Amino acid sequence: MLEAINAEEKNVATEKQLLVNDFIQLSDLSSAEIHTLLNEALELKKLQKEGKSHPFLSGKVLGMIFEKSSTRTRVSFEVGMLQLGGHAIFLSSKDIQLGRGESISDTAKVLSRYVDGIMIRTFSHESVEELAEHATVPVINGLTDLHHPTQVLADLLTILEHKGKLAGLKLCYIGDGNNNMAHSLMEGAVKVGMDISIASPPGFLPNGKITERAIQMGAETNSSVMITHDPLQAIKDADVIVTDVWTSMGQEDETALRLKAFEGFQVNQELCKHAKADFLFLHCLPAHRGEEVTAEIIDGSHSVVFDEAENRLHAQKAILKFLLS
Ligand code: CP
Ligand code: NVA
């Protein structure tokens, strides 16, 4: 499958180094940097599949702060550090002093004296920016209310592997447009030359500033951004269909309201008939079968959700290798 990847895609990456010191949102990276990370992820995946050791981060330590639950992010970062010869420390905000009111800036300064990088999953996006401002080691965003960039790098890797290209594809996202996945998908898609269409109910459209920035970035890569309330319009001729939970972490009080608001925005067989015949289905997981997606679709032949979950490991190892070595 890896051989199927268009040589053109590989050649897009001209920069061998990342200019950024942190990994906070995809709009901070150039298109070339994103391709550099994707190519590195493919190399690291190959090494791991061949059973070849690759201790590029021997002796390095990643601190991982979690203020929200996680299965994939926690395990893939921890295993990734181990496979790179380093170590990861899980820091639940329930257990560290941050959870008792110690400031983000003091936490950043103290952790920087011990570890070589900090990954954080938190609520407010500003918290990650503040952490990065005060840390003297690289900071990686493991999800905020606004962005989920490590997930979308893995999504791009998955699409590239299955389609052999990224530029020129149409990605359609159906559901909560005002969440971390929708925002990072918008930024990721336009950076690599994909068109993106988002269908969300009134009141759940993507953040205006992020949309505006995506439209501007898209003008440089020939990518279009379409935002609509009509799932049929969004999904028409899509190569890739993505959805996410209707209630993100921290929004549990709104569950009933959201179940009602998102009626008609379920990814199901009927809706998917309007996409290209060979569409891919992605979901960052965890999923709620029967809500945002039917079991028929997520467990069906178009779904690549477990490749996508695996690719968290490979994509993040590429980020870690560039930022921590
Ligand atoms: N997709 C994702 O970030 O999963 P976790 O919440 O399990 O980390
Ligand atoms: N939008 C979801 C993504 C989970 C990985 C949430 O924030 O809960």
C-alpha cells in the first residue's frame, strides 16, 4: 500500500526540518512541513513494521498532562516514546498541583527543568499557548476545545495511504462544525490541497476566525472551504467522509439538546450514496454507533477507523522525532 503513494506527494516536502518549536495547531505549519511529517511517519511506520529498532529519542522524556480522558492519545504517545528509545510520564491533572491551582506558567517552567517535551490535553486552547510561552521545551497539543492537530495529522496519513494522494481530494465533515476535529480538519485539508465541505446544523458552524484563516490558506493551495447546513450538498462526490461525536468532552450537560439539534446529520448508508463510490470513512473515535454514524458505515467496508487509530502512533512519532531530537 505504501508503494501506491504518489511520488508527487513525496516530493512536495522540500524542508527537512520543522521551523516550528511546538505543535499547537496545523495553521502554524507550512504545507511542506506537514508533508515532511507525513513522510517521516511513513518511514517510522516502515521501520516499526520491519521490526527494526529506531531509538532516535534515546534517553528523552515526554511529560504528558491530561485534564480530559484519553485512550488513543495517551497510549500512542506512551508507546511512541518507548519505541523511539525514550520514556513518557503520565500526569493526570487530578494528581499534579495544576489541578489544585498551581499556575500554567509555573508548571511549564518546572516541567521544563525535568523533561524534554510536554504534551497536554486540556480544555482552553489558550492554556496550551500559555504553556508553550513559558516552557523552554517543545509543547504538543494533545487536544483542546478548539483543535486536535495530532489526530488530523494521523487522518491525513491514513487518507494518503489509502488514496495515494491528498491534493485534489474532497473531504466532507458532517456534524458538529464548532469542535476541535472540524477546526483541525479544515486547517489540515487546505494545507495539503484538499477541498473541504462541512455540514452542521444552525448554531454549530465552525469558529469564524478559524474558517476565515482556512479560506485564506486555501487560496494558496487551491483548496476550497464550503460550510453549509445541508449534508447532501456537503457530501456530494466526496472522496472522504468524516464525522465526530455530537457531544465533545466537557459538553456533557448539553447532550439532550445536541441529540435533537443533530437529527438529520447522521452519517448513514442513505447519505453516503451521494459520495464517490470508493469513499473512505474516518472517525477519530470514540464513536457512538446509532448517533453520529450507523454501525453499518463505521463497521463497513469503507471504514478505515482502526488504521486511523493506529496512525496516531506513527504520526506522533514523527512529531516527537522532529521536536525532541
Ligand atoms: N481520538 C482520540 O483522541 O482518542 P482519545 O480521546 O482516546 O485519546
Ligand atoms: N471532539 C471530541 C474528540 C475526542 C477525541 C472531543 O473533544 O471529545
